Amino acid sequence: AWSFEEDVPGKPGWIAAGGSVSASGNPLTHTGGQISFDVVTESGWIQVEFLGTYQNIGFVSAWLDDEEPTDENSCRLDGLWVDHTSQSRYSLMKTQLAPGRHTLNFRAYGMKFKLLGIATC
């Protein structure tokens, strides 16, 4: 399940609770749940801001409009990196869908995942 909260005082975001991972660190399930946001695009660009950190973090599949993600309609946003810091990370995505209203979906896998912001143009 996702909740809007501050996991660190003064640093709010949409947080997916951590799920199960294997001994190798691979996610076993998407128990972090799914969340969707209504967005409006003009030129098709979508920027997602999320937490990047070096431990205890998972990833999400992100996709537009369809009920389920596929290899053709989704991308993976990974919160894990090697730098021993915790900072905002950005992903810039381009859709070929027509301008207008769309539903941006996220499904969490592995450990917790924290969304910080979404911008479109």
C-alpha cells in the first residue's frame, strides 16, 4: 500500500511499503502496491522525481493508461544506486500517446519506494 507521509522529518512523499526480497536482493512480489495519478501532457514529456539511495530501497514499473504494465508500455525506475547518499533522482520519459489527460501508474517491487514529484509538458 502507498501512503503520503514523512519517513524523514520535513521530507514528505508517496511511500510504498517494503515487500519481500530474496537473499540475492531480487524482489519476490509487488507487495508495495500500486498508485495512479491523473496527468495532462502537451508534448508528451513526463518527469518523475523519486528517492535514490544505497540500501533498503526498491523499484517501480511506470506506465500510462493501460491496466497492466508490459514490456512495450512500461519502464523501470530503480531507487538503488552505489553512491552512499540519499538524494532526489529524476527520470525523464517521453510518450507517443496523444496530448491530453492520461493516467500515470506506478507498481512497487522489493523494498520501500518513495515518489517525490511528477511534472509533465
